[in-house]
Amino acid sequence: MNTKTYTVATTIALLGLGVTSLATASAAPLADGTPAASASPIAAVSVQAAAPAPNASPVSAAPAPTAPAAAEQTPTPTADAAASPDAAAWAASPQAMAVKNCESTNNPTTNTGNGYYGAWQFDIPSWLAYGGGAYAERPDLAPAWAQDQVAFNYYQAAGWTPWECASLV
């Protein structure tokens, strides 16, 4: 039996990577001795990579990030959050309201460019030292309830001393 062997090199694009494979095929004559109908050599096949779909996202080989365990997650304050009951009561007291009105006309978004921010006119080091960084990088970017909570924390440590207006009202 007279068998001819043909080798075919095929290039396949897979996710943008060129992959070459070799295939071998044999064509043997038919039982009556006549050549097989397709006994011609196998032609080389070239496959071109298709263009990505218009809205396709790029494929990443990196593993998907995993979320930290529940115990490691830091709660993010929301608009529905509130200061502790003690802080809320303190911030609503006549003395605290008078201080806020004197400091900023009780405007939590106050930023006059003088280095003091928010309703309580915190400087950045004091804001961060008493927990403000958990709410926003600056007091004027935090909700009013968060500013009241940080002011209460500061008040518990230093009394009214940090607020110049406290001696005026």
C-alpha cells in the first residue's frame, strides 16, 4: 500500500495570541488501488484574528480582586447615618448652637480659605485627630451630623477651649 503523508501548519488566533499547531494527514489509495479522491496535498491554512466587538471589554488574565473579610471592612457613612445620640443632643444644645452660629453661621460647607472648615471651623489636624478622616478629608466635605460627632469627640477631650467663639457666647 502506497501511503502519502502531508503536514499542515495552522495558525489560530486565540484572545490575541498566535497559536500554531501542526496536523498530519495520510491519504491511502482505495481498496481497488485507485488514488483517493482527495489525495492532493493539504493546503496551508491561515486564520486571522478577528477584530474585537465594538463594545467588548478587554480581557484580563489577572484574577478578580477579592473583597476583604466582613470584619476588615470599614463602614462608609451615608446620608442616612447620624451622630451618636449623645453627640446629637450635645450639638443641639443652646451652647453648641451658639458656638456653631458664631463660628460659621452654622453652615457645614463653610470654606473661606483661612484654613478652618465646616460648621465648627476645624483645622485639618484637629479634624483628623478626633475621627473626621472616617467621614471626609476636610470638614466642609462631610455631612453636618459627622461634623457634630467629631466636634463632640473633641469637646470630650478639651471642653470648649478649641472654639474661640465659646468664650464670646
